[in-house]
Amino acid sequence: MADDYESFKVKVLGLTKIDLNAYKERQMKRRIDSLIAKHNYKGYDTYVEQLKKDKELFEEFVNFLTINVSEFYRNPEQWKILETIVFPELVKKYGNNIKIWSAACSTGDEPYSLAMLLSKFIPTNRIKIIATDIDNQVLDKARLGLYNQKSLASLPKEFVDKYFTKVGASNYQISDEIKRCVEFKKHNLLTDQYPTGCNMIVCRNVLIYFTEEAKDEIYRKFYNALANDGILFVGSTEQIIQYRQYGYESDRSFFYRK
């Protein structure tokens, strides 16, 4: 079975451009095995052949591989640092011309949170955030901008009142004003070209799923994608221990400066 999985990884790379070698194997293999069992396929070969034929199954597989746990204002204390220190510094330096990249943005909660918070400093028609993810399904959901009440639990009430419309009993639609601030694109952190000249890159609660080698490569690429004095904002479980080896300074917890 181990040999079958090695062959499966090669076929998945050909089909999806997702390199499963970059993920922690035990964790990823367990997720894939449970998905195959759910559909009652006999093994990797049968499953991968069906992936080639069935578009819905293929989309489900990509969605299942990518980790899509997301919410607005995740870890609110870190967003407070953004509001009181980081964004004021960026606005003072760059005015309205701030380039932000939300990498591995999942269902859009994070880039939309950034746009709403930045709207306290910059007119929304001047806010431009690039938001990328490898998963087409979550990008479609992000563009739709419809969220359940649970996703908004940590978001300040002022933003809920200003930028959302309630739909039905427990769903909320984000305003077109905020949607227009964010451009969603498909992007693979391991293989695709990175944006350049970013004043801030936000990549949170994603790299914990990658191997140390993959993380090392991504941190270096983020460094090259940042403008001088640019800020990398990472998740609460992702402090970069050896940040100096990549060229960063530790601004404060979870914020690193080029």
C-alpha cells in the first residue's frame, strides 16, 4: 500500500499540480484514506482514475486536501495590533498606496477582514488586496461573500452593521463595497510565481501543515515578495523561530519585518 501511495502522489501532482510530498505524510494520508473509504473505492488507483472522469469528485478532492478552517478576525488580539500599530505605520509611510497579499486566503474571511479594518484608514475605493488560494471551490465561495453567523463571531459589531446584510435566519452577505477591494486568484505557494513589492503579506494557520523544507522555501519566497520594511503576518501557532536566517526582524509576536 505504501508503494501505491507513492504512485498516487505522482498522479495527483500531474492532475492537480499539488505536491503531496510538501505536506506531513501521516496526516495527509489519513485524510485521503478516509475520503476514499467514504466513496467505497478499493484503493488509490481506482480512485485516481475516477478523479480524471468525474469533475465533481475532482473538485471535492481538491477541497478536501486544502485546509479550509477560516473565520473573520481570527485571534482578535492580533487584529488589535494591526489596527493600533501596523496599519497606522503603513499608512504613514505609503498613504493610500499599500499593497497587501493575503496568501492561502481560504473562503475570503481574512482578506475581507483586512479590507474592512483598512477602511478605517483609507477610502474603500483605494484599497486593493490580492487574495490567493489553491482551491477553486473556496475561491468561488469567497467571491460569493455569503457567510454564516459563526464565521462572524469575532468580527467587531461596527463592521457587521456597516458591511453585511442578513440573509435568512443565520447567514450574512458582505457588501459589494468591500468585495471590490479584493481580487481573488488561484495560486500554488510551492510552484507559482509570487507577487512583488508587497507592503504586507498575511499567511496564517496554513504553514503548520507543510514540511519544514516547504516552509523554509515559502518563508524565503515571502521575503523576496516583500518591499523593504514590509511586514509578514503569520498565525498564532506559526512563530518563526529562526527568523533572522531568512532576513526578517521580529517586530512583535507574529509580525516580522523585512
